[in-house]
Amino acid sequence: MIILFSTVLTICSLLLVLLVLMHKGRGGGLSDMFGGGVSSNLGGSSVAERNLDRITVGIAVVWFVSAMALGLLLKVSN
């Protein structure tokens, strides 16, 4: 069980990094410092951006649950 949750946690961590990097810069952060603020906003977020937000939140929830489960399993096993 510990190996399963460790694997899920690792995969979710890598996916979260990739998903966050795929998001469009919202401004005011590091993305503006490196030229990310040059693009114009053409009417809010698109369907793809909203779906990317939903997928990111879903993966983050799975990551959190697997981290908690792994912590509890490691605490019980010791």
C-alpha cells in the first residue's frame, strides 16, 4: 500500500508541475518580470483554460489525499 501511494504521489507531483506551467500568466507575478505581461487579454478565460483549471484542482486533491494517506500509513507502520 505504501508503494502504491508513493507512486501516486510522485505521478501527481510531476503532473501538477506540468499543469501549473501550462497555465496562462495572470499578471503581477514572475511572469510579468520575464515578458509574460506583453500578451493582451481577449475577453476572459477560454474553455481550455477553465478545463485546465479543473484538471489542476482535481490532481491537487488526489495529491493531497495520497499525501495524507501515505503519512497515516507510515505513522501506523512504525
